[in-house]
Amino acid sequence: MDVVTFGETMVLFTPVSAGPLRSATHFEKTIGGAESNVAIALARLGHHVSWVSRLGDDEFGLYIRNVIRGEGVDTSHVVFDADHPTAVFFKERQIARESNVYYYRRGSAASCLQPEDVREELIARAKFLHVTGITPALSPSCRDTVYMAIEKAKRHRVTVVFDPNIRLKLWPADEARNVLMDIAGQCDIVLPGWEEGRLLTGEDAPEQIAERLRKNGAAAVVVKLGERGAYYATADERAYVDGFPVPQIVDPIGAGDGFAAGFLSGLIRGWSYRDAVRLGNRVGAYALTVVGDVEGYPYWSQIADEKPHIHR
């Protein structure tokens, strides 16, 4: 197993037409979840990845499991919960404005995730454990699951990669900052976006954000900078890596998860940090070109031959 990840995935309903949800009558059904986004992107890049979660023992739960399993991700450790439903969310499409998102996830099956659901023997087989800052915001048991998974990974010298993925709709900023900084200090690699880094550290420049997070305990930090690319800092090197130009951004959702998958793919392949970050930028750029969380993620055959631009 190359990567193990865990967290909540929901059914996403997106209106066919733009405008307020109260006027929408026709929707497209897909799935959305940061951790499953990363898992699917990694599987498309040719890696063995396991995604763990709790889903409702309902039609939506089966739909999510089937979609993720159909992408080549191991879902054999997913728990179906007969007492709690699968969560859903709606995206409100706006013209010339960022989309609004409405979540219906309180009391969901995934919010009941338990430490024993992410089994130690599964983590022990992996090269990387990928965790996000969304899961600890869902419930106390989810928070315990994150801490226990990191502890299990450390016991088996599995590299822990942490994407803060701050969702202020789930918890107050002060609580998010305190918990996520504590988690970041226990992880090997931290992947904040620039705004997330500012919230967590109080610093503004990518160099300062990375330095604060490294002093907090991380061995390496990569600050995602959108169209500017990314800045990375390790004990041995620090550098900016340019992003890939995208002529028209269709939908920014999923780009950060695509970056995480591309970056992890580079590390799994034994590449240098610079080349891994460059691959992260490239996969993230693909995600910008189509509507949806995972629809734009490339297969390895599409990007094996490095080209200056993305061709579709």
C-alpha cells in the first residue's frame, strides 16, 4: 500500500443551471470529499491507496463506495453504519462569483468515525498516511481517530502528510488554529494553502509560514500558492516552484487535493522535493479545467511525458 487516508465523503448535488438554489429544479449527482479526492487522484496516477470511512447503510453510502471503488481505490475497510445517514451537500452555482456550498452533514455516519476503524495493520503496510484538518472538526471521536492514526503511523515509521484544509463552517477559527497546529506539530509533512498558513501561524510570507510550521515540529512544509505555484522548505533546501498556466479556470474545487496527490506521487516515485512539488502543481492545474471535485484529475499516461502546457 502506498497511501492510506480517511475522512468523510458526501454526495454532492450541483444545479444544472446557475442561480439561487431556491430556483433550481434539476441537479447532477456526484461525490465530494478531500480525502477521497486525494485517493482517486493517486489511483489514477498508478498508486495503491486505501480510503477508510464510515458511510450510512443507505443508497447514498453504496453510491459513494461504488464510485470510489470503481476508481481503483481500496474500500475494503469502509464501515457501513445502519444508525446514521450518509451526508449530502449542495453547490449553488453563481455567475462571476465563487459558488456557495451548503452542507447537511450533522450526525452523519462519518462523524461517528472511531479510532478502531482505521486499523493499525492497514497503516503499517503503507508508505504514507494522509490526514486532513476536516476530520478532527467533525466530532470528538473523529478528532480522537486522527490522533490515534498518527500515533499508529509513528509506531511503524510511516510518513504522515497533513493538509490543514481549514473549514470554518465546521468550527471557530481559534479552536481550529489550536487543534490544527497541535496536529501539524506531530506530522512529518504539512501542506497548507497560503491563507491557511496565515491563519495557523499569523505570518504572511510563505517563507515565514513554512519556518513557523517547521519550528512547530514538521520536517517539511509546502505552502500552496495557487497560480503562483508553491513554496517548499525542508532542512536542506527552500525554493519556489512555478505553477502551470491554465488559460481558463472552470472550477477551482479539488485543485488543492490534486496538488497533494501529485506531490505524494512524486515522493512515492522517489523524486526530489522540487520535482514532487512540480508534479503537484501540474495535477492541481488539471483539476481547474473541468467542473467537479475529481473529474479533471489526470491518469499517469496523460502526464508521463512532461509538456509545457496541458492539452485536452
